Amino acid sequence: MVSYAPCNVLLIDDDPSVFDQVQALLADSKPAIDASDKLFKLSHVDRLTQGLKSLDQPTYQVVLLDLHLPDSQGIETLERFRHTFPEVPAIVLTGMDDEVTAVRAIEAGAQGFLSKHRLDSNLLAYALLLAIDRQRQLNASLPPTSAVQRLTEIESFERLAYTVRPATVTANLFESGLLKDSVPDIFQQIVEDYSQVLDQVLEQQTFRVKHPISERLRSLAEKLGFLKAGARDVVELHTLTLKQKSETENFVRAKAYADAGRLVVLELMGYLTTYYRKYFIGLSKLNASIQQGEP
């Protein structure tokens, strides 16, 4: 007898009875002829945030998603899911027979829309396999495009690092070379801190939690300012972090880091500029005070 790898399905629904219903239907299903007798393995969480955390590991091939959860309501539930994991097929599983919601769900990227009250085993199995196949075809064209975009963006930042010039008022601070060369250990620690900031930015966007992003960026800017960092150092910091994310994350997550990083690096640049502005204002006042005190 031939053994096939199970198709891992994640159910996100806060009603435990739905898990029992879906589990029983999948156990009774007769897979389609072209499905190679694929079996299903069902897992269950009752919050969207839990589901998103579970999907951080590439374990599940398809998701059954209820739109009305304790931590997310309505079509926004699907939109949050699709924003974070656009490469994972989602089938909306709802207790409402609402044609308007069904249309909106399909427009928002769902690969299917099923009513809990009209489910049968073969319909459910067919919907799951069809959703996987459709999403696989859709994903086939995405990784190369996203990889090229990510590489192009990193290369653009690298070119920027070697063309940007510091402002005249701070030019005398940037004659000692790049921090990555002069203090590599300290620079690597700053890279790790910056990477954690990007992690928190994505968590904030995905799970609607609050992190002190601005405070951490301001603290990083003060460290960079103390080390007499320049704009090229900030670009190097950002570029290296994106490269590391690109090597450790899937293409969708890496792209999310790149998208979020555009605003983060600008904010960090702004705080560094403010740091130097305050530094030179303070220095000017000190010089003026010394001059006034001369006989």
C-alpha cells in the first residue's frame, strides 16, 4: 500500500464543535481522482493571532478561516491574514449564508467560501485541494519576481551608501571611515538591535500590539551619533539587516521586512539628523559662552 504525506490543514475558529465537524467530514471524505488519495491532517486554533503565529512555520498547506473571531471581526480578518501570508490559500468557513460577504471574501483573496451549514465531506475535500492547486499556480510566478525586487532594492541601498554625502555642518565627523570597518563588533550589535526593531514593526502591523518603535530608533540614533556615524553607516546598517532577513526568511516575509524598512530607515535618519543638530547647537552655545567669558 502506497503511503502519502498528509495535507496539513489549519482551522481558525473559536467554536470547538466546528473542529469536530470538520474532522469528521475529512475522515469520511473520498479524495478526488487526481488527488492521489491524499489524506488530511487537521489542526485548530481559536484566535487569528494564534493562527498567524502557527503559520510562521511552513507547516500548513491550506487554512479554513472563520471571519468572526474574538480578536478580529468581519472581512478584516481575511485581509489581515492575506496581508501577512499571501502565499497560503485560505478558504472562508462561515456560519452565515451571505452572498455579499462571499463576493467580498473572494475579492479579498480567499480561494473559496463555504457555509458550515451546507458542508459535506467530498465538497470540503474538493474545496481544500482546489484551493491548494489554485494558490500553487498563483505562487509559481511570485517568488522570482519578489526575489528580483528584493535584490534590486538592496542593490539600490548599496549604491546609495557609496554616493550619499553628509551635510556640510557634520562633514568633519565622517572622515574616519565606515563603522562596520572601524568598530565591527559594535556595528554588528547595532545591526542586531535594528533587526529587532524591524521584527517589532511587523508584529505591530500583524498582531495589533504596541511597541516603543520610535523610542528604540531614537536610542539607536544616539548610539550612532556618539560613534560619529554618517548617512552611509545608516544605509549600510539597513542594507545588511535586509540581507540577513532575506537569507533566513521566506520571500513573502523578506518582502514585508523590506516594505516596513523603508519608513523605518527614514525615521532613523531623521533622529540621527536631530541628534547632530542638537549637538552643534549645544556646541555653538558653549563656544559663545566661552567667548563671552573672555576678558
